[in-house]
Amino acid sequence: MTNVTLFSQIISKLDRSKFNKLVKEKQTDKHQKGFSSWTHLVSMLFCQFAKSQSVRDISNGLRSATGNLNHLGVQRAPSKSTISYQNKHRDWELFRSYYFELLNSLGQQARFKQVKFKIKSKIFLLDSTTISICLSLFDWAKYKTAKGAVKMHTLLDYDGNLPSYINITDGKTADNKGAYDLPLIRGSVIVADRFYNDFYLLNLWDSKNVFFVIRHKENLQYLTLKENELPERTHQHILKDEIIELKNQTSKDKYPKKLRRVVVWNEQNQQTIELITNQFNWSPNTISELYKSRWQVEIFFREIKQLLHIKSFVGTTQNAVMIQVWTALITILVLKALKAMAKYNWHLSNLVAFIRLNLFVKIELQKWLDKPFEEHFQKQETTIQGVLF
């Protein structure tokens, strides 16, 4: 039996030296008022793990852990007003930078088995999700006349199913506009839905030697230059494989090169899916399977919305929202690393629920991850006193 809580052991997985280095660079402890950046991080991670609904819940929850705060690197539980103040004023970019620092270390542990492609290209899945919020409270998050929202433009690494890039904007920003600042890796492939069928953007990717597989819009105007032979006995879901060029002059000015068009039959939804790509060497089935893998980004959005505290916010300023989103991403990264460490085959939803129930219980983390349903408490030895007479 250990003397440290489960939450403390999870927090110990974070590299504090890297965090302190970022704090020093960004000077986020300059006006801390007794509430350091590390305490702020621990408080917001507690918000995510415990799914606290308000700053009062965060403050009271940490206060209930009296005697265990030292193991968290926290001197005392913060008040709700202190959390609110720092959520409003401490630079949210600290938490974003720390997420990417952790991604380089914990992200390697979080990798899991995926469908392996024969191609050598690094695969990225691109999509966005909208989080609706109240416009009267979040007046900076413009979306519709009487509705506010923030949008997460996400580039997901296929190998670890974790974001390698996120751009958070207001709800009015179009999907393709939120993708112009993507970090592009030469030789990689980006898979996306029809909302990214922006020929100027696709030409930009092509000029950087980045491949793309995009579902094109139904009104695409094109000329067929060549039809490739289809496989006779295998992959009968491939309906067409052809080389095309754009017919509309405006579109052609934006993307003057040839494209490959692959049409696939989706048996599950009983519909055809029309794809365009700038990769002419891969098999049409590989193109089809790449687009099918795009579903992983939808699963990621479902996980982060259902399992973590991201659909409502404990602060109303843009800075507070950004901090909560980035600490949620740090949390999902830690959770996936824990799942990878465990011998037990956890479902992520079960792992989150079990941690939430046992947050301040003193159990050895690795043993609990490996064998969650076994007794982990040492039984006290009972001694039988001999008869004196």
C-alpha cells in the first residue's frame, strides 16, 4: 500500500522541469499573488479529472485533499477568486506550449495499434469541431446572431490519435480558413472532408510536397484525361479511378495541375464517396482506406467532449476558455499514456470513470492500472495472544 494518492501519482508523470523552464521563459509567475503556474496547472487538471463544474468545485475539491497537497507540489488549496483571477490573466500559451512538450515524451507511450498502411508517408487527419456557448456570456465568441461558439481546428496524428496542431477560433471561422497555418511536413499526407476542398489551400500543400486525400464537392467541374484500370477480382468497392483537370477557370487558376479522382462505394451508408488526391502512385484501395481512417478524428472529438470538461467553462474570458481547452488536451494525453502503460485492456471511458472515483484514494498506480479489480490494500496482521495460565 502506498501513502500517495492516485491523483498525486498521475501528476508525478508530468515533467515539472520542462514546465518550470517554460514558466521562466514566459514569466508567468511574475505576478502570481501566491498562486504559482504549477498550482494553476494542477488545479485545472483536477478540474478535468474530477469534472468540476465551477471554480468553487475546484477550490473545495483540492481543499478536501488536506495533507496530500504536498505530493502535488501545491502548498495550499487556492480560493475560487484566485483561480478565476489567474484564469483571466495568466497567459494561456504556457499550457499550449506544455502540451507539445508532453507530446514529445508521453505521446510516444500513447501510441496504439492502428491499421498499418504500406505507404511510408506520415498520416494526418484534419477536421474541426464546434463547441456551443452562450453569446451573452462569451461575447467574443461570435457564431450566429443569438448563439456563440468556439471551433477547434485539429490536425490529428494517425499514429497516436493525438493532436499535432490545434487552432482555436470563434465559431464563424470557416474550416478551410482555420487550416492555413498548419505545420506541413514534407512527404506527409493530409486526409480531410469536403469542407477543406479549397483549391488555393490544396495548391499550397502541393507546393510544399504534401499529399492530400480530400472528399470533393458534388458540383466539381472537371475534364477526364485518363481512366485507370480497376482491379477485376479484389476491391470491388472501387468504382472509378481517373486522372482529371479542373474545368472551371477560377478553380484552375488556383490549382492548375492534374488531379486523381477515385470514386468509392460505401456499403455501410449506401452511398458513393468521391475523392481527389495529388498522389498518382498509390493503389485506389489505399486512397479509399486513408479516407476511411478519417473517422479516428471524429472518435477523438467524441472522447474529449464526453469524457472531459470541455462543453461548459468555469470562466467566461477568452483566456480562461483557452486554458481549459489546453488543460483538457493535456489530460487526454496523460490518460492515453496511462492506458498504454496498463496491462489491463481499459476502455478510455472506463479508465476516466474509475480514476474519477478513486482520485484521492491511496493505491499504487501501476498495480491498479494492471489489475483494477483486485484487492490492493494490505491486510493487517492479527496476532493471537497465548494463554498465560
